[in-house]
Amino acid sequence: MLRYIAYRSVVALFLVWVVVTAVFLLLHLIPGDPAELLLSQGSIAADPAAVAALREKMGLNAPIWQQYIDHLGGVLTGDLGVSFRDGAPVVEQIAKRLPRTLEVIVTAALIATGIGVPLGTYAAIHANGRADGAISFFASAALSTPVFVVGTVVILIFAQKLKIMPAGGFIPFSEDPVGHIRLLLLPAGTVALSLLAVITRMSRASVLEVLQRDYVRTARAKGLPRKRILRRHVVRNAMIPVLTILGLEMGTLIGGTVLVEFVFNWPGLSGYLVAAVDARDYPEVVGIVMTISILFVFLNLLVDVINAALDPRISLVRR
Amino acid sequence: MTHDLNRRGFLAASGAVAGGLAFVSPSALFAQEGGTLRFALSTYPPSFDAWASSGTAAGTIKLLMHRGLLSYDAEGKMRGELAESWEVDDSGAWIFKLRDAKWHDGSPVTAEDIAWNVTEGQKADSAAYFQGQLVQILTVETPDAKTVRMITAEPLAILPGWFAHYNMPMIKKGEPRDTMIGAGPFKLSGQDRGVSLSLVANPDYYKEGLPKLDGIEATVYADENLRVAALEAGDVDLIEYVPWQSMTRIEENPELKLDTRDGPFMYLTFNATRAPFDNPLVRRAVAHAIKREDIVAAAFFERGGPLAHLPIAEQSEFYNPEFANAWDYDPEKAKALLTEAGYPDGFDCTMLSTAQYGMHQSTAEVCQAYLSMIGINAQLDLPEWSSRVQKGNEGSYDLAVMGTTANNNDPAGLSNILDGSLPNSFVRSFGMETPEITEAFARGQAEFDYETRKEIYRGLEETAIETVPIVGLAWRSQGYAMRNSVSGFANMPGQLTFYSGITLEDAMLG
């Protein structure tokens, strides 16, 4: 197993390198000059001499291969550089923002799994019944409603009408734990809703499939109690595809919570990435994308490892 | 440079201020019984560089921490800040007499500090917003610690206006340009980059009894709808950049107040380096082809007004009523002008705008529709903002939609968008030579007599109406909204709307 993890890690690192290189090159290809932008804030005319001086200071006048090698060298030593905008170290900013995004995603995943798996299992057991129909309808509706619509409606109801929740924002947990959790609930709940729909549908399909397996029929024939069959033979086996989907979804969400972060003013990594792209802040963009790709790749690896733990038949050793 | 302050640091700073307050006079204590105002900003200041132009949010924060030599009052009248008086002497030099003021670190504001700001800002690579203007100051003399004398090659009537702008605040000699040490009514006590800024009252502020608030908590709400929702929910007390579509709802809410001013404006710029817009007749045809009321309706939800002349507001003392409808909507005239220019059947061209801001895109779409009616088929180019800026600077367009404000309510503030002798920029028409306008601006800034200046700017507008260096389209309403409990804060008139942060020193809660 260790050999397998090592092998996968090397592949993952190669993938991360490919992503970082592609992002670096793409950023330099698209129009928009960071120096010019920085000096053109508030619709003012930037002085060409000042733009040229700033480009020199930012190191943008060096040949692109030189910039690339310098950047890669920095990455290898754990130095992602500093922001073009205000000189803030990129690593520090990512370290601050990433936990906030992960917090939303993990809370959403917990809510979605906690409700979605029992709901999907119940729907599968009572397949084609009234409850199954209602659950499927709910899942379809939740899946097809965009997060920004859910977010906006949730703010309208809980903040603007009922006035029981803040409309959005962020307070560090260390300053005000209750305030922090209150602010976390709406964005996490919004992300959870679409995730919940996926988990519910996946759980239902998966449980339904496992229920028809021979070993379940054998277990029933042996006279095992229904609950025990469900818990030990059905749900456990049915969870493998659910877990895979959850892992992939969470990976996607690391860079994809931008709308939720925007709607709820949650200062996470996605919003940071969008602002960095807007400002053509190359060190920030590359740093954030690299972090996201590393997390995505290694989250996939983790899912594989957990799958193997759940089902010993899944072999990790390459044959 | 980062200025992150952890919680302990914040508490220490707050404690120090609170402790300091215990020793000041009861009257000062009374004046600061204002609590903390929660202010929703539209964006996080991209930079705290005192002399750079970094947008409105940065301007507001600078107006809280810093002060310049001069500023404007809520009615838009120029007033003294670090300078208690200013006058021009017989030789044409400007003399600023400083008042007793202290920097946030307790040291006094001296004439030497002011002179240093000027000499640093005028350096070629300073990237200061007023670098181009400051170089006109040949010498700065400091005859004593409280007197600054600025000598220019020619007497400059508009010089005080530079020192009243929020992009020309004074910082302590030798401090980095993004220093937090100013002489303003509030001190920065903490910040979470990209998220929020905490400011506490400066107990040593030179205006007795001000600021009235204990502090300001400025939080970024980038989504305009959330900004309104946060105000309605009571999460914040004051918001900037009120979206036009929400203004009516805010006006109808008994718990809220709306304060709007027509100041910023939309206009068209041209690429004058190639046909057909190198021809003033074609540009005039465009000016007469567009029904501006439709722009106000489509882009600004009727919050604003048509602009069929140069952006000099009706309330301005330099307003010329005879040009009020100089570029009126007259499709027949537009067609005749096109024919006269040699384009009886119209032509194809590209119109640059941006899809990033709805008002820019909507304005472009209305212009496109009206131009097609006189045979000009404008293909829209709507990249995101940064590409739009670059294309504008490079002249990769035929005509373009732009929106901005002038530096102040004096027509001299319009040189940035009209004067073709300045380097090419996305805020001006590309490669357009405007010798008469350049000359008029030069005469206007050197003239001290009000009536003569008025006549110069009247002539300038007359030339602009004929030669069309830009086409005015619409005024847009700039709004602040607040809870009823907020008083003392005012949206400043006309082009000064983005200076409004200065009135936060008078703001009170409850």
C-alpha cells in the first residue's frame, strides 16, 4: 500500500507541475498588464513612465522563461512570492484563507452526508413508494437550483425578513465563536443543499443496486436480522461510490465556492482567487491555483485509500 | 508590507486609546460618545499608498486616517485642514500657514513634512496621482516651521485644488507611502486583508470635539445586493455605492435614509488616429445620434440624467446654460453630418466597453442601437475590465464607452479626460490632438480672476462642442444609504461625491 501511495504521490506532483506551468503561461498570454492596472485604479490615466518603472520592479520585464524559472525556484523552496498589489506574502494569505473555505466545505459535507445518506437509503428501501418520489423530487429541485439563487433566497428570508441571521460576513472564531458559527451556517447550508442532493441520489442508486446483490439475498436467506444486513452488508458496500463522489465534489468545491463566498461575503480562497485574477496578480493566482490543485489531487488519493479500507477487495497494488 | 493586527494587538491598541481617554478632558470624552459605526465598503482598498489613486474605497479610508493641507466642507466649499490659511503673494507664490496639528505618533506636523510630501510626490517615478501637476512647483520654501511657500513657473490659480484632493494627503516625513501614521481623525487599529478594517478615534485630532464616533468598523461587501441586505438586516449602519435598482426600496424603508448626488458620468471616447473618427463631423454625428434618456433608464434605473454637453454640472458656477442641449438627440442632423463627412451610408466599426460592469455594457448597448439607426454598425467588444483598460490605453478600438468623475467641481478637473496633450490613456480619446483645449486649460489654471476664468472655460466648452473630443452621455447618481440612527454624514455635491468620507469625522450614531 505504501508503494502505491508513493507512486500516486509522484504522479500527483507531476500533475501539479503541469497545472502550475499551464496557469503561469495562460496568465501571461491573456491581455491585461498588472502594472498598468495597479496604476489605473479609479479610472485614472496611468503615466507610461510610472508603468514601465513598476513593471521593472515587479520583474515583468525579464524574459518569460526567466520569470518561470524564478517562480518555480520559489515554489520549490516554499516561497510563493508576494502580491503585486501590496507586497503581502502569498503563502500567508493562503494560509489565512484556505481554512475558511475548508470550514465551509467540511461543514457542508457533514450536513450533506448526515442527512443525505439516511435519506437516500430510506428512499432505496422504499423504492418507488410515495416517500421515494418526494425525496427524488426534492433532490432534483435542490440539484437544479443554482447556489446563488439559494443563497439570495436564504438571505432574503433569514436576514432581511425574519432578521434572525446576519446577511453575511465573517468574524474569526477566536474573537466571537457564536458569531462565527452564526455566519458560517448560511453559506455552509447553501453549499450543503446541492451536495445533499448529489449524496441522496447517489446513496439511493447505490443502496438499490447492492440490495439486489447475491450476497444480500444469501444473508436474507440465512435469516440475518434486516437491520444487520442493512448496516453491515448493504450500506457499507453502497458507500464506496458515495464516498468517491463526495471526495470529488469536495475537491471541486475548494476552488468552486466562489459564488457562495461572494453572495455571503465569506472571505475564503475562491473569492481571493477571483480578485487576484481581476488584478492580474500573477504570484497570487499561481499560488492559489497550485494550492487548489494539490488539495484536489491528494483528496482523490485519500478517497482511493479510504475506499480500500472500506472494501478490502479493492487492490491498491498495481498488477 | 502587511499591517495585520492580531486580536491581542487590537485589544492592546483599543485599551491604550481607552486608557488615554481617561486622562483627557471631560469635554473631549463627551464628544466621542458616538459608539462604533459599521460601514460597508464596496471593495477592499487595493493599496494604502497615500498619493496613489486606488479607487473610492481606498480614498475613503485615506480620508479617515489622513488629512491634506485643504479639503471641502459638506457644501463643497474649500476649507483649511493642516493649513489654517492659504493665499497667493505678490510674486504669484502660494503660501500655506499651518495650524498646530499632530501626527498619530504624537509628533508635530511641520512645514518640513509638507515640503517633503511635495518633493517626493513630484519625482518622475513616484506614480503619485498628482505627479504631473506637482512638477509645476519649482521650489518649496519653509521660512519657518509653520509656513510653506510654493513657487511655480507661472502663477497657478488651481493649485489649492490639488492639495484638497484625497489623493494628496500629507504624511510624516520619511514614512513609507502606505504608512498608517497620518494626521486624520481616525487611526487604523487592525485589519484583515481583503475583509475588514478597524479604526479608532484619534484623541489628538486638531479639531476640537471631533471625531464624534469612537471608531469605525469598515467591512467589505463586494456584492451590491448583499450590501443592501446587510443594511436592511441591521448588520451595518452605512453603505457606499448603493445599486440604482435598490434606491427606491431604500427610500421606502422607514428605517433607512438615502443620500444621492449626480456626479460621476458616462461618455464616449474615440480613436482619432484613424478614419472615420478622426473626422470631427463624424464625432458630432455620433453626439447627435444617441437618445440619452434611454441610457439613464437602461443603465441607471432612471437614477441620473442626460448629459448632452461637457460634464459641467448645472449647480457649478462654471455651467454654461447655452450649451445645455448642444449635443441634443437629432437623428436627422446626425445623418446630415455623416453625409457631409462623406459617409452617407454609414460604416462598420467596433465599440469597446466591458461586460464586467452592467452600467458600461448597458450604455454600450443603447449607443449601439441608436448608432445603427443612422447607419453606423458598431460591433461591441466587451472584455473584462483589465483587458478593456489595456485596449483603451493601446487604442485597440474605434469608439469606447467610459465612466468616471472629475477631480473636483472646477472645470480644470476635466483636463484628465479632455486634454489631448497628455499621454494616451483609456480615460481619454486615443491620439486626439486638441490644441485649443490644451491652451484653454493652461490659461484657465493660471487665471485668478473669476469672470475671466469663467469666460475661458465657456470658450473651452464651445470648442469641445464643435470638435467633440468626447461625447457626454449621462450623469449617474452616486448614492450612500444609512440607518436613520446615522447623522452628520453627507454625500458631497457633484464631482466631490467620492470625497464624502471626510464628513465621517462629523458622523454620529443614535
